[in-house]
Amino acid sequence: MDAYAYPSLVFVHLLLFVLWLGADVGVFVLGQHFRKRDRYTLEQRLALLKLLVEVDMVPRTAWALMVPVSLSVVAMGGFWAVPSWLLIVAWAIGALWIWLVWDAHLHDQTPRAARDRRIEFGLKIGLAAFYLWLGGASLIQQEPITDTWLASKALLFGVIFGAAIMIDVAFKPVGPLLARLLKEGSSDEIEIPLLRTMNRTRLWVWTVYLLLLATAYIGQVKPF
């Protein structure tokens, strides 16, 4: 059974990557169609938006699981002697993160959901700082991670967190604009700033996609 433990964990890690990137591309495509006022009625666009929100739960869940799973792969593969307490904390953070994501989803548009998202935002900032430190310190000092390729992945993962945080920041004005769209209907006064905001957010989305591909390439090819 032990002989299958590590490759099975690597498989889960790869599966999470596929779900994260693949489902997020689906979210992106649905968002692109939501923008097309000339092709769809408002009712159709809102249906696309509801589907987008549901599909978006897949990459959000995969991202949360990626933190403990990736550290577990590193530890089990012997790439870094990850302290036991850090693995426990990582799995606790992953569980908390998933709970926050799903609790906010199930109680959307409530003060409870707003609280969950504030906590999640703080969690992302903390994790971004951790991975940036881990990757940066390891590249400079060759510890605690000695392999350059793995240290580079850790650093890029921190940058991914930073770009994802910027997605949240750039996307924040969308909420009030969508509320007005639901209440008042479609108009240039609402749709133009909504489109402008979504366009700004897309830049950070593409950044995350490119960074994910870069981390996957480094992990597979180990060029350093």
C-alpha cells in the first residue's frame, strides 16, 4: 500500500491542477458570453452568470486543496523535510478555506457570506506572504528548500496568490453594478462601467493562467 501512496498523491495533485485551470477556463468563457449584450437577452445573460458562479466553485475548491496537497507531495517525495506541525497547519488551513468558500456560496448576499469572504481574503494574503518567503528565501539561501526548481515553484505560487488577490480587488466594483443591473435593467450607464471593470479583471485572470502553466512546466521539466 505504501508503494502507491506517493504516486497516488501526485495524481491527486495533478488532478487538482487540471480542475483548477480547466474549470477556470470555463468560468472565463461564460464571463465572455455574459458580456455580449448584442447577442443575448438580459435573462439569458443572468442565467449564464448563475452557471458561472456554480462552475467557479470547482477551481476555488481545487485551489484550497492545492495548499495541503502540494506540501504533502513535497514531504512524501523527500524534496523537503516539511515539519509535521506545518503539514497539520496546512491541512487545517485547507479545510477552513474550503468551508469559507462553500459557506459563502450557500449564504450568498448575506452578512455571513461577506464575513466569510473577508476572512478568506486575509487567508490569501497570509498564504501569499508565506509562499513568497519560502520561495525567495530558498532561492537566496538554498534553504529550507534546496532544489532550485522547487523553490521557484514556491515563489511562483506566492505570485499566483498575489495575482488572485488582485482579481478580487479589481472585481469588487462588479457586485454593486450587477445589483443595479438586476434592479434597473440594462443601460449604458450600468453596462459600460461593468464591462470596463471586467476588462481590467481579465488582465489578472490571464496572469494567473500563465503563472499556473509556468509552475506546471517547472514541476514537470525541472529545468533548474
